[in-house]
Amino acid sequence: MNDGEPIPPVGVTGADGGTIDLAALPRPLVVYFYPRDDTAGCTREAQDFTALAPDFAAAGAYVLGVSKDSPAAHAKFMAKHALGIALASDLDGTACAAFGVWVEKNMYGRKYMGIERATFLFGADGTLVRAWRKVKVPGHAAAVLGAVLAALPDAGPPR
């Protein structure tokens, strides 16, 4: 995905099992992809977005985390860590492919396919404002909030 491109016309499955059309979500829209529920980095990232959820909401931004975990796994993950953001499942990999985050990874010399940790910010017009690839978790949610506020100067400072 490149800056200025529209939200891909794909759907994901919500933690409740319902279909979510990404293009129909409120905007600005933050879609972040992460490898797996309940792992150290993914938990920290979800907790960081949750901690800033009131600030994203005050700016009018909707935050959605996406992985290939099942809706049941998301519901358990959300309950276990009291997460205050929406999570969705990309069971068939359509969203991962559309966003270009299904990539070859290498761990300890073993190559495999997996989700690259990445975040995408779409503006009020539904086009990509900014993408973060190969995300490092510490400070990332705050950086995304800063970009949301910069894109919406009338939103005011974070609380």
C-alpha cells in the first residue's frame, strides 16, 4: 500500500463472528496487523493501543487490530487483558494480502510465512495517510496517535 491509496475493499471477521467491511468503518481509521494473540509483543501492542483508546476516540479515530487468530481466540485475548480496542480475524488471508503484510519470515534459520507487524492510518477521505512497516512495539501506539492528531489539527492535544 502506498500513501493516497484507498482502503482495500476487504472484510475481516470480528471477535463476535460478524463480518466487518474495512471500507465501512469510521474514519480516520487505524488498522494494525500483528502476528498472534497473547504473545509478549502483540499483548504489549494491544495494551498500548488500549491505554490510548480514549485519545484515539477523542480524535474521532477508530482502531482495529487484525491477525489470523480465530474470533474465539480474540475474545479470550480481549477478556484476559481487558483490551479496549476492536480485534478482527483475517481467516482466509485476504486482508493480509491486500495490505501486503503476509511475508516470508526467518527465525533461527527457519523460513516461514507470517504476518509482518504493520500499521496503516487512513484519513477521513478513506485514503492512506501513513503506513508503518516492521513495527517495533515500544512507543508505537503513541506515534500513531501523534500522526492521527497531525492529520487532524483540530482534534487537539492528547489527554
